[in-house]
Amino acid sequence: MRVFVAEKPSLGRAIAAVLPGPQERHKTHILSGEGNVVVWCAGHLLAQCMPEDYNPAHEKWALEHLPIVPDDWRLKLAPKARELYNTIKRYVKQATVIVHAGDPDREGQWVVDAVLEQIGIGNTPVKRVLISDLNPPAVRKALRAMPDNAQYRGLRDAAVGRARADWLYGLNLTRLYTLKGRSAGLSGVLSVGRVQTPVLGLVVRRDREIADFQAHPFYAVEASVTADGADFTAQWRPGERAEPYLDPDGRVIDKAYAQSVATALTGQAGQVMAFARKPEKIPPPLPFSLPELQKLATKLKGLSPRRTLDLAQSLYEKHQLLTYPRSDCPYLPQDHHGEASEVREAIARTLGRDHHLAPLTDAVDLTRHGRCWNDSKVTAHHAIIPTTRALSSASLSPDEHFI
């Protein structure tokens, strides 16, 4: 029996859709032909144990307990996870081969690895399938190349390290600051986090800079110059003699001094000391990573990063128009270039012939290999790109269509 363990139901259904034979669909799994079974998680089924799970005395917050550092890190079932966990356990215990189908990133690796480790699978071989596009042709292609899961141990370790760092930093310092706060008369919990606290500090620092900012005028001296029949504008750069009249950013803040410079220069002849003209090539931007997509969506439409991620996730899971969205990589593998014609056609059909981008889509040169096609720079997942699936834009919300 070959058992696929997917990170989420949508991925499990996408895998089952390309497996052979008749299928029996159940709430927590799909039985397919030729001895294939697809089961799934729903994100993390296991959560880290809390301090009181290791020692009941730690249920009470006390300074003398700190720092709390587990000797043997343990996981426990997350709320409402038992049914899915038991289904996975039942089938992987019968498996001759297990296929790890977590998302292609460190958390996706850990979601499934954690469940398999908790269950205990002995020497049953585990393969890894990396699926970044839920359309059937892409899923079939991924299933033809399934390396050993052991090759991705580093991703699993990175996720575990991140989770344990969050636990050690967050739980210990939250207790410490809360207890210290109470001794100073504060109530409630003072939450501290490995990421949240530095980010909060940056926000507070910037907010204080804005509140403390004192606007002041500064002055620039510009001249309209004619040389060899060409007109251009030159700007005076203050030298050492001007330092008493400059602010810390090197700008003139004394109006009278700036006026005196302008008066002294008016009508005077100057000399062009150097001139250069050179062509410059500006390459097109790389394909989107999630951070770049979020920044542009905020700039152009005011969408929050969370909203942009939700829209991209919907376009990936529900509509299957985008590849895996949680990518921090802006590069693409070379073998994806072979799908360029299909992707262009899908984009054109989804946008419609009346869309203002239609002429640009038709004009794309599919023979070019830009700098984005670079196998050596592709990480666990590649850039976010359109898939080969076409869908009427009427099926999309305005925000989905924008993304």
C-alpha cells in the first residue's frame, strides 16, 4: 500500500485526482485504485507541549522557575486534530511506501515529518513529492520525480529550530516581563516574542521619530546653463566653506547664505570639467516572491500583506491559477520554460482579448531566457507565476483579478 500524507485537504484532493482506478472519498481520506491511499493534515496537527505539560509546578508563573528549558522536547495533539491524526496513523501503519506531500517549504516539511515521527513508522521508506501547482499535469509531473524524504532533513531541522527558539524566547521572557510588570503595578500579560518584539520595537521607534520630527526649510542653488548650444540645469554642491550653514544632512539652512551664493554665481561663466554619455541596460524585474507581491499590492491597491497572501492562496488552492504562494524565491527552474507557450495562452484566455494587457501577451518572445531562469538560485520553491490553467475572469473577485 502506498500512502500519501498531504499537508492539507486541497493538496490531498489534487493528488487523488491524478491517481488511477476507482476512488472512495471519505471525510478524512481518499481510497484510490492500485493500493493508493491519500490522507491529509490540516496544517499542524501537533503542538509543542507547554511548560506545565513537562512539570505541573510550572502552571504557576514564578521567577524561580525561569528559565524553563525542556530536556526532552515533546509534542501533543492540537485541538480537534484527533480524527485526522488517527486516520493517518491507521493507514501509515499499513503502508509499504509513504509519500510525504507537505508544502515545499520548511513548515510544510515539519508538518508531515512531525506526524510521522510521533506515530513511529519504523523502517517504512518515505518519499518526498514537491507540488507547487495543483493542476493535474503539474501534479503528475511531480509524482514522476519523488526523491527520498531524507534529502530534506535540513528543512525539517530548520522548522524545529525555529519552533523551539520561539518557545524558549517567547514563553520564558513573557513570564519574566509579566512577573516584573506585576511587581511594578501592571496588570495583564506582557507578551514577548522572538519576532513580534523586535518588529514592535521598530514600529515604536519610527513612531517616535515621526512624533519628534521638527520640520525646517532648506535651500538649494540651481543654475540654468548653456554650453555648446545645449541647455541644462546644474546644482551647486556646498563645500567646506559652507559647513557652518548646513544641517546634518549637508543641506543649506541659511537663506541669506544661499541667496548670496546665487547672487555671486549669476551671469558668471563656468567650465564643464567632465562629460560622459553611456548606454545603460535596465533588466526587467524578477518574477514575484511573496514579499515583493505584497509590497506592490500595498503600493498599488492598499492591500494589507495578510490580504494579499489570502488572495494568492485562493488563486493557488481554489482557482489553481497561481503556483505555490508562500515563496521567498524570485527565480524559476529551467525545465519550466517548456511550459511558456501554455502559460501565455492561459493568461490570454483568463484576461480576455479585450484586456489592455492582451497585446503585450501576444508580443511575448518565448525564445528568450532571462536571468530569472536559474536552477542554482531556486530554493525549496520557485517564484510565484501563473499556471497553465485558464479560467474566466468573471469567476474571480475584483481583488483576485487584481493579483
